[in-house]
Amino acid sequence: MEIDASKLHVLAIHAHPDDIEFQCAGTLRRLRKLGCRISVATMTPGDGGSAEYNAEEISAIRREEARRAAVILEAECSCLEFRDLSIVFDNDSRRRMTEFVRRTAPNIILTAPPIDYMHDHEITSALVRDACFNASVPNYRTCQWDPAPPTLKIPWLYYVDPVEGTDHFGKRIAPDFVIDISAEMPAKLEALACHASQREWLRRQHGMDEYMDACERWSRLRGNEIGTQYGEGFRQYKGHPHPVTNILGELLGV
């Protein structure tokens, strides 16, 4: 059965500004070209990502960087207003994430992997998976002043690659499938380049000398796995009662 992409809302949500651009911007561009509505969201404004600016200053800079990147991706942009290194899995966070999923009502969600190099990424992943289920439960109250109604269906849920594609012990985590993003690579890099404030931070904190080159190398590695120039890897969450058909693969010809 042919899928009407124009009726689909795709939400990409990750911990910090630039995470989405690194891991799935090419796929989002392909989905947008098909007619999907695209939304991108970060858990935090990136308030910890600087050794030069205080939290308020770098947050303002990175919000603007995220906004400009979203324009390139033709995506709606939002932040859940958590803070760096302070994302926790508790009932307040669960309610906030569930309210966000109800309010945006996506058909497809792309999010952080369950295992990654830092706590913010992993807790984001757990909160998103939890909210996908909770959002459709009528009696689950988010305690917001103007709560959105429960969703009607549980969305398709996909995890992007962990940073460098490895677990906590350096073991490679293989994707379920890889999306060819060769034609979208220039736009992916253009969106990532919007996050210029992170160049010195990534060099200092992560030992990543040139984040644009690192993104290009990783995308090339994934592309080589499927015989294309560039790619992005994904794993699909198929636990009960999530959809198990691969709608992302069907849309993008995997």
C-alpha cells in the first residue's frame, strides 16, 4: 500500500543542539522532500557546551544556531528546557516528555540510542520511549495547566547511531539499516555548520579536532556499508505494542 508522506509528522528529538544534525539530518531532508512535516527538538538549549561563555550566554547563542539549522532542514524547532547534565528519569520528566509527545502528535520519532557515551543521551532515549507509550494512555495525567489530549496511536520509534557507533566498551553497535543520504550531505553539513560555537568546545572536551570532518567521515563509513557515498544508520524499537513495520524503510526505499 502506498504511503501518503504528506500526512506524516516526523519528530527528531535528541539531547543537545547539533546532535540531530550529526546523526539524522540527511534522513530528515529526504523525508521533507517527500512531503513529510518535520519537527526537531532538543532536551536542553546546550547551556553546558562552552568553556568561554556562561550558561545564559551560550544558551542564547546555541538557540539561534539551532533555529538557523532548522531553517535549512525546513523543520519546526523547539526545546524542552531541561539543562545539560541534569536530564533525569523521574516522574516530572516523564510527564514533561509525555506532554510534548501528545502536543506534537508525531507519527514517527527519531531519537537518541539507549546506549551512548553520555548520560544525557541515554536518559533522553529512555524518556522518549516511555512517553511513546504513556501518551496514548487516557488516564495518564501530565499535570500541565493546559494539557494536550492523549494520542490515538503509538508512533514508530527509531534510534539514531550512538556517537562513533560504539557501546560503553568500544564494541560496534550495528544498525538495522542505513539510509542513503548522499544527495543530502551538503545540506546536512550546512545545518551542522550553523553550530559554530561548538568547534572549540568539541576540540577541548572531546578531542574532536574538526567536527565537520568527523561528521563527513562517519557518514561516509555508514554509506560504504550499503555501497553509497554517505549514509545514516538506524535501529527500530519493536517492543510491544509499538508498530513493527519499517515505515522509514518503506518511505526511503530501504
